[in-house]
Amino acid sequence: MLTAMIAVPLLGAFVVAFLPRERTVLIRRLALGLSFVPLALTLVVWLRYSGGPLPQMIESVPWIPALGVGYKVGVDGFSLPLVALSALLFPVSMAYPLDLLGRERTYYGFFLFLEAASLGVFLALDLFLFFVFWDLSLVGMYFVIAIWGHGDAARSAIKFFIYTLTGSLALLLAIIGLYLSTSPHTFDMISIIQHPPLPGDGLRASLIFLGFVIAFVIKSPLAPLHTWLPPAHVDAPGPGSAILAGVLLKMGTYGFIRITLQMMPDTFRRYAFALAVLAVISIIYGALVSLAQSNLKRLIAYTSIAHMGLVVLGIAAAGGVLVGAVDARRIALDGATLGMVSHGLITGALFLISGSIYARAGTYEMDEFGGLASKARTMGLATVVAAFASLGLPGLAQFVSDVEVFVGAFAIYPVLVVISLVGMVLLAALFLRMLKKVFLGPLRERWQSMRDLDGVETAVMISLLVPTLIIGVFPAWLINVIDATARAVVGG
């Protein structure tokens, strides 16, 4: 079943690529239908998943036996929520209206290919397989930005590719180093998690850890290795930005948990405080720079840096001490994982809305707008809900994850938590400022004919914002899935 989640969109990408170019309706319907298959399978997996410290529903076959490489996939409390998030974001992003420039086959083919690679990253239980899917995801997103982006899309796509490829090379070297440290040599993630091969100190452990950190910091991204993100978001099409923020950024934070925290716990503990400091710098930096933006999409991009910093702060707190504060570390890890899901839903919605605004107005400059809520009420309502969710309003998903991270991390790094709260206040201020500039006040004459969200756009907003509300009001069903695995990591 897990293999089908990867195989169906991957095979679909090739089928769509060979359909007649003029059959645009068939191409769209087939691609969207295939993109929903992983979501349906995820619902079945979720109902069958029983929780626990180890991955379940494992599917495994030998691949390169001489190197100890196997095709091995499975789910646990960390990967299953991210699989569900990805399985939802891809079909709704593909369904969102966009001028495809007459290249429907290529567009839907790359999106299906990217969906398969992204799901593979979260399902992989073999380090070599993890790297293969990680690298393939770069290819799909590069072409989405370069072909269907706007502005200086080609340059932004190249910058994205160079940065993330550099991270991939660091990741590959670190994986090879970790593989050579195992005895017998293996890429099997479960085996390495159960028997971490490296002590906490030593040059080899530190260098391998550094390689992983470089890759995951670039992907997350955290300051100062974040500079590829704002131009990539600004120039990418709305659906591309939704996938980039909602899925691809989570690969970095997921890697911190799955690899550095679980496979190198002693080394992680040695450098956890430094990682927490880097996370807090990203929170404050992302919030401050967001506050200075006049470009709507660039503003949302910088808020992602702040939110990912908060996620990494929770992860750092979870692995920051050897013994004690078990409940606090578990809560921080629960909050970090939940934060990935909530950020994906909320920021995905915000980027899609910004794409709708650009399609109607041809600009992201907030100073050009004003009073749009009077003409585009559904758009205004969706933006208000997403913005308040992003700043952490009680009753919405981000609030639950923020509270868990702050409560858990406060027991480990109280000073850093207090500093990070400044960033959360700034995020509230910038979102209120954005709503005022774009949607409130008198309506300008040039926007008298502004169209509201159509039926498809509205349905997509509902599919992203309703889960945000459900998680905010009834979070236990999701937290319980995460918590069973988090307990095993922190020793609870």
C-alpha cells in the first residue's frame, strides 16, 4: 500500500506525458484523479496504524545487496502526519487555477513526479533510498519554478537548485560517513536508530553531523542559508509556492528528527544548544525582515523562516539533555511535528491566495491594494482565517503547536524561549498590517472589478482551512499519533 502511494503518481507522470497535447481536459482529469490516490491510501493507512515506537506497515525488498541497500518504506508517528499533509497539498495545489501556457502535460507530469518523490522522502526507511527521493524532489520543483514562474523565474529557479544541490552533496557525504561507521555496513534506518554507531564526541561524529546540519538548514531553511527561499517563492506560481513551503521545507525539519536526533542522539545533544540558538536567530530575523516587506509573497516567505525556526527550536529542546525533563522534551517534539503540519496547511493556503491576487492584479505589492474585502469577500475571509492561524490565534492549529514548543522548550532553554516570543509578537503585527493594507480601508477605483474566489479556489481554501480549525479545536487525534513515537525518542 505504501509503495502504491509512490508508484501511482510516478507512473501517472509518465502516462500524462504521452497523452495527446490537445486532450487538455483528459490530461487534467486523469492527473487530478491520480493525485488523489495517495490521499485515499493515506486515509486507509491512518485507520490501520496502531501507534508505537517503531515504524509499521513496512514493505521491503533487496535493491543493492552488495552495499546493504534495500527498498524499504514504512510509517511511524513522525512520518505519517507529513505523508497525510503531502497527500492533501498536492491534489489541491494541482486543482488550483493557473495559466499553464498550453503545457498541461508537462505541468501535471512534473507535479505528479514531485508528489511521488516527496512521499518517498517521508516513507523511506533506507538512507540511500531517502537520498534518492530527496534529490529527485529538486528536479521537479526546479522546472515548476522555471517554466510557470514569473518575474526573474529562471534565475530564482537556478538559485534554488544550486543551494539545495549543495545541501544534497553535504547530505550524501554525511550518509556515506554514517554508513561507513556502522558494523556491519548498512543503510537501514531502523537498525541505525536502534544501534547508533557513533559516540557523541570525536571529529568523525562532528563532521558527519555537520554535513547533515548543512543539508537540513538549507532545506528548512534557517538563517543564514535561507537566501534562496524569498526569490524562489516570489517568482514561483502560487501552487508551486504552496508545495515548496508546505512539503519541501518539511523535508529539512523531518531530517533533523529522523536522522540527526534519532541516529546520532549523543552528537545531537552535544550541539543542541547551538542549533537552538540558530533557530531563535531565524525566528527573530524572519519576523523582522517580514515586517519590512511591501511584497505580499515575500512577506509570507520570510514568515516561513520564522515558523521553521520555531520547529527546529522544539527539536533542539527534545534532544538537548541526556536525562530528566522527559515530559517537557516529549511535548516539545510533539509540538515541532505538529508545527510542520499546521505550517504546511496555513502557509499553503496563504501562498495560493497570493497566487489568486497576482492572477487578478498582476502584482504582489501591498501598497497597490486596499479595500479588497468589499469586492472579494470570500478571498478576504480566507486570508483573515489563514493569517490569524499563522500568528497563533487560539482555536487554530498553529496555536496548539506553538504552545507545545514553548512549554516543552522552556524547561530546557528558558532564555531562548523568552527571546523567541518577541518574534511571535512581530509576526502578529506584520499579519495585521498586511490585512489592513490589502483588504481594509476604501476600495481603490482600479479594483472595482476585482473577482472573488471561484468555486474551485473556494473548495481548495475549505480543504486547507477546515483541517486547521479541526486540529486547533480537537488536536488529540493527531497528537496521539505523534506522541507514541516521540516517547520512544526522548526515553519516556
